[in-house]
Amino acid sequence: MKKILKRATACLLAVLMLAGEATVQVAAIDSNGNGTTKTVSYVATHNYTVYYLDLKGMCYIMRDKGIDVGVSYVSNASNVTFRWQAYNLDKHKWSLVADWTGSNWVTWKPEKGNFWLYVEAMTPDGATQNTIMCFASQKDYSHHSLNLNGMCYNIYDDRIDVGIAYDSDDSNLTFKWEAYNLDKQKWNLVADWTGSNWVSWYPKKGNYWMHVTARTSDGVTKDYTICFYAARNYNYKYITINGICSVNDKAAINLGVSYNSNDTSLVFRWQIYDLSTCSWSTLTDWTGSNWVSWYPDSGNYWVYVESRTSDGTVESYCTAYQVTARYEIMGTTSTNLAQMVAYYNANNTYPEFYASSDAPTIETFCRIYLEECQAEGLKAEVAFCQAMLETGFLRYGVDVQINQYNFAGLGATGNGTPGNSFGSVREGIRAQVQHLKAYASTDGLNQPCVDTRFQHVRRGTAHYVEWLGIQENPYGRGWATAKNYGYNIVNMYMAKLFKY
């Protein structure tokens, strides 16, 4: 006969009971109404209707920087809290170790001595239990450890470096170094509470005690002394040059020399050797600064620095340096008609105003730039991008108007001053190109001069686009006063032009 199993419903029941004997009965019934019951007897050892807590004892683990102490417990509460206290039997004084923390472990940092370690545990309903144990601490955990293990030294031509070996759990040790001259019976301070366990010492010839005191951040001190004989006088002025570094900014290359010296009155002289002209030039002649600003053209150089102490000792250092960073205004054009047209069209629509001019299309406009720049030996990308910056891609601004054919703000000084006006697109572009050549070169013009301000320019003061801004020009000259003017032409306009 086939047995049919029907689904029955079962449940698990949590019963809260008082301590003592109890009877628990459970009944079950299936979907057909068939049921059964089961009864069991149970002896409850705890009162389960309230929280209970039982502390079983304390244990500990000795660490390098403290003692980890824990308490074992049994409880039906999931959020028991603990407060730890220690009683110093030698000083008859209580101290709080940890105040009502949720962890049954705590790191204790006692002094050396004898203690009662006391812990209270509390359930959420406020019921508490406590336990205590005796403990003998064999060392002082309440302060940083410090041990001085010996002194060593290195003797150099110009000094004696002295060091102290130590071990400590404190990363903020300080050291005070003193020397006692046994011949003159006099103490001298070598270094006052420095963070280094090494010091450079410049003794005169004689017999000494070299003494160091080490101190932790919480005031623990240890000292150490050795006898030392200085065979000669180390207290003269010295200079050691370690190298030359350079920092490029918008206007210059800043050169600095790294050095070691015991002289506070050093002077420096900087010279440059140009490998292309085989000639020397002096940047500074015996200045007190170990930094100098240099404004070189592109090329290869030797940078040479001398340093002199106050008592006449001279050291020197030389390094090679190549300058390739700046963009020259004069030279062969690196763009073309299609690239210029595409760049312009991506930024603006060619104005209707020019339809009846000598440049009725953007193609003709760009071609005139290429022709005029080629005539004067100037890079067309420089002049074209400068015009795009100055006019906002032929949108123009407040002072200069579109009918002036002034593409680079020639003569416009702000505050409503409109600047120069020209009779055609070509004449305006030619004036701009000639004005750029005035700054970038000392050569004469190849075409009739239409730039009325050409003669007012100090010739050859801006070989590079980056030097067109007065603030970045080494001579304090330039096309515009705006900060980073030339750099903006290179980085914000020319760099984008070359992507088309």
C-alpha cells in the first residue's frame, strides 16, 4: 500500500522561563487536521526572564608597549559594557584604565609596581558584576622606553660627526650634545635638543668629554659620555658644493647651488659658457645668494658656479645645460591653409562684414596671413593665433571695432582707446606681422612699413612667443600687460591649431 505523506507545519518556540523545573508541551497538526503533542520536562539553571551576567575570570598578554587584559564572561545580553580600574598598592592610589567600553579587552600601561586590577561589567538593565586580580608589573609601561647603547664617531677633514646608538618606542626623541674641554675645564654646547642622534662637531685640538642627553616626548631622559682626543683644530670655515639644480618659471630659469658649510657669510659667482659662440658671460659677480635667474636663448651651455668662504676658501662646480623650451616667433611656418581654416570654423562663423573686403572668405583671410608672414620670415601660426586671441575669433570687443582692420589691438591701450585703423585686411595683417618682427628680430623689413608704432619698439626684446607678455619678458618689455599673455597664445591657441 502506497503511503501518502502530508505536509505538516512545524514551529520553533523560544520560551522565557524562570529558574527551576518546568514542563514544555508542543502540539503539531497537518493539513488534514491530524495532530499530535509532545511534552518534556526541563530544569532551568538561570532566570531567563531577565538579563544574566557571570564573570569567569581575568587573563592577560604581555606586550612590548603594554599589557592586554581581558575578562571572560557569560551573559544573554549582546551589549555588555566594562569599566577597568587599577589600584597602585605602592602609592595607595586608584587610576581609571578604561571607562565603560564595549570591549572585554583593554590595553593597560602601568608603572612598575604592585596592583589590584579591577573590572566591572554591566548589562543594559544596569545590573553589574565585578572581579579583581593582583598583578605585579615588572617594568614601567606608562612612559616611553629609552636606552642608550653607545657612542660612535666619523672623522672628516673639516669636522667630526658623532652619533649615539639607542632603542626606544618613541619616534620623537630629542638630543642635547655638549663637550667638556678637559684642558680648559669648560663646557661648550654643540647642539641643543635636536631631533637627530647625529651631530657635526668642530673642536679645537685637545682632550674632551663628549656628552649627550636623550629625552623622550614625555620627559624620560638618559645620558652617555665618552672621552675623546681631537688631534687638530676643526673649527675653520669650509664649503662643499653638492650640485646645481634648476627651476623653470614663465620668465626665467632659476639656478640654485646646493652646498654644505659652517660659514654664514658665503658669496657666489655665476658664469655661463655658450657652446655655440664659445664665449663666457657673467650672470652675477660674488653675490650672497646661492640662487640666480637666467634668461637664455635656445642652445647648449655650461653653467659654472664658484663659492667663497669668509676666510677665502673657494670651491667650484660646473654642469651642462640644454635650453629648448620656448617657441621662436621668427622662422619657417609650421601650419597650413587647411589647418587654419578648420581651426577658425570650429570656433566661429566668418563675419559677413568681410564679404566686400579684400578677404571675402576665411580661406582668403588665412592665405593673406601665410603670405605676409612668409614675406617677413615670421611663423604664420604665431601671428594668426595672436589675432584669434585679440579679436575672439573676429568677434571683437569693446575698444577695437571690426571696421578698423586691426587684428591685434595695435595702439589700443584700454579705457575706450580704439587704437590704429587700417584700410584693408591685408594692411591690418601686415601691420601686425611687422610689429611682431620688431619685437622678435633686429632685421629690417622686407616690405614697406605700415606699422606706425614700429619705431617705438625696442628691437629684439622678444625672440619667443612666451616673452610677448610684459610680465614674463626678461627686459620688462612686450606686447601686452596681461599675465601669461604669450604663454596663452602658445598653450591655449597654437596647441589647439596644430590638432586640426
